[in-house]
Amino acid sequence: MPELPEVETTLRAIKSFEQYSVESIKVYNPNLRWKIDKNINKKIGGTKIRKIFRRAKYIIFDLNSYQLIVHLGMSGTLRIADIKDNFFKKHDHVELIFKKNKLIYNDPRRFGSIHVTESYDKHFLISKLGPEPLSKDFSKTYLYEKTRKSNTSIKNFIMNQSHVVGIGNIYASEILFKSSVDPRRKAKTISLIECEKITENSKIILQKAIQVGGTTLKDFYSAEGSAGYFKIQLSVYDREDQACVNCKNLITKIILNQRAAYFCNKCQG
Ligand SMILES: [Zn+2]
């Protein structure tokens, strides 16, 4: 699944479409996770994109009267193609047509979505989201206060989008390893100092992944554009029974809230 850094990189790749007018929007298959509004072309065709930005893992196109909320789901990508390029890939579901280019939404598993709305921040997908992890709002005091009554594991807690957005399964394991916090601990037992480590390491790890992502930007300009995982150095994730990078103890894998969690029981004990 594309995580926040991958979505941020997609956003940076398509930022240049700001101020362009959408000539029309072609829907080949409306059956994404939610069915695409059949009036989408009437609503946004011919209107100018004022701004493209990100909220959590949603890419938002702000047009004159409407906003487009795009989610890449498990396997979605947006790629840029030349208007004359008639190369059609399997699972190309939607095309935003501009004068010289088009933006193509491809999604093999169709867990992604495209919504048209008049006020995105009141939209059901957006309205209940927690703060952005890279913002000042995601602070040690925020995390500390928010966790005080929570009996869930800290890993599950930081993956809950109503607490903080954009921390997926891979990054959650990495953040807790770097913070020396056992992923199984109840959220309410995490100290203020540990909350500080967790919030700071979240920012460091996500920023690093975004930087690495920047080097893959050129992929978005080819018909083969793909959004795989960025090759950041992972310290624990997917390293079961391999030596811990700090202490050489073997990394443990467990299933926590139905998701794989990796940790070092010495460093995170
Ligand atoms: Zn260790």
C-alpha cells in the first residue's frame, strides 16, 4: 500500500498541474472502492486547478467550485502521459485530460477512490482525521494526553488515523524501534519522554523516506510510472530472525492487531 511518503512524492510529481485547466475527465471504470460520481465531468470539466495538496494519504485537487479527493488505495498510481500518447494500460480507470498532458489513474485492485465534493474538510473521508505527523500539532504533549486512557498497543495507537495520519505498518515498526519502545505496550503506559521520542522519530523517518522518494520522481513521467516502496534502510521491518542493527539480538516478528510487528526484545524491552 502506498504510505504517506509515496503519496507525498506523487503529489510533488503532479504539483506542476496547478493553474492548468482540466479540459475533461474520462471515466473508463467508475467502480472503485466507492462508485465515481457520474456527473464528475459536468462538475469539473473546463475548470482550473487552483491548488493540489495532500491531507493524510488523500491527494486533493482544489478546483473552482469543487474539490477532487483522490486516494490510491492498495495499488493505485497516478501517472503523467503526453496527450498524444495512446498507450493504454490494463487497469487505467480514469483520465484527467489537460491541453498537453493527461493524468491517468491506474488501480489493479480498485481499493482506491475518487470523490468530488464542495468542501473537502467536511467530507466523511477527511473530517475525522488526526493531525499530520510532520506538523507541529503532532507533539509530545498531544501524544501524551491522547494516550492516557488508551488500552490498545502503542503500535496500533499510532496507526489509527484519528490519532495521527499517515503512519502505516512498516513505518510504525521502524518508529518504535528507533524510540526503544516495545510495540505491544499499552498506549497509556508510554511516558512523556517516550512520546517525545516517538513524535520526533516519526518526523525523521517519514522525512527521510520523502527525500528518498524524490529520487524516483522521474518515474512519474514515463508510461511505466509505478509507486513501489521506497528503498529506505529498514532497521526491523521484515527482518525476522536477523541480527538487530544495535545489539545483534535476533529480531522478533509477532502478529499484533492482525498486522505483523517487528521488534528487538532487548533494545525495546
Ligand atoms: Zn537490539
